[in-house]
Amino acid sequence: MDPFIKLSARAVPLDLVNIDTDRIVPARFLRRPRSAGYQNFLFNDLREQEPGFALNRPEYQGAKILVAAENFGCGSSREGAVWALAGIGLRAWIAPSFGDIFFENSFKNGVLAFTLPHGRVAALRQQIAAAPEAQLSIDLPAQTLTSPDGSIDHFEIDPFRKECLLAGVDEIDLTLRYEPDIQAFEQRQRIERPWLARNT
């Protein structure tokens, strides 16, 4: 994964509340492997039904930040929803609240997700809609978001998730950093507790 340190980029606003993972990637596409390109199925039904949907509009193409409404990513556990959003180049999403599993999956895929109060997020969406070319700036080390109007918001993030994003690693990568220690431990176990080795 690419490290996430600072990001200044255009954003796309989504005003719909309670966007569940089935709307992000409809269930009929989930049998396909990740290599099929989940970004091709992103909001498939909404994009077909609503030509004016934000992600269909040219002014939001290439945006790297998503500013959503309440309870974004709710519903069932579908990592494909994160794959699809990240697949179009989004590196961060902001909302007043997220579905818990979607929130966890975001970090596992190198995406920064954080919450701000409802009023602040609504104001951000309004600013973006009024000036789609404007940029938001995220500073992960400082945990700040600078809005197009220059206002600065501080956001909270779990220290472990922050460390992983800054380093561009996931839990597996972090574990592999300790591979020599793990191998040494296993060697000691085979000597000190040989009966365990017989059962593996």
C-alpha cells in the first residue's frame, strides 16, 4: 500500500444518507475476483438510474476524497465496497458516521476514514458543490482537514491505524516485520516443548 501522509485534492460530495454496501457494489457483482476491477461496478444501479448522480458528473472525475452523509457504508460486510471506491482513486472519506465493518475495511485497504460533526460535513459538501474545482487538504500527522474556505478541523484516529497508514502497511506487513523473532520463538518451542511439534 502507498503511505498516506498528506493529501490535497478535489472531493466529491454524496448527500444521500444510509448508503449501504449493496448500493456501493450490488450483490450480483460480488462473485467476481478483485482483479475484475470492482471500480467498474461502483454505484452501478444509482449511476444507471440517475444520470445526474455525482460520480457521473465530469467535474468530480479524478476526485480523491469522498464527503458523504450519515451512516455511509452501513449494511453487510462487503470488502468489495472499499475496493470499488479505492479503485477509482479515492484515498479518504469523511462522514458524520460510518458502518462499523466498512470503517474497519477502509483502513485494511490503506484508506483514511474519519468522522466530523454533521454540521461540518454538510458545510463541506455545500462548499464542494459550489466550487467543484476547490481542494481539501488532509494532514494525517497533524490530524487536520483544511476546507476550501480555509477553516481547519481536527479529526481523531486510532494511533495504530495512523501508524499503519503513515507507513503504508497493513496488519500482515507489521507481523512480517517480526518474522525473525517468530522463527526464533518457534525453534525454541520445538526444543522446549517437542510434544507440540508432533501435533502440527
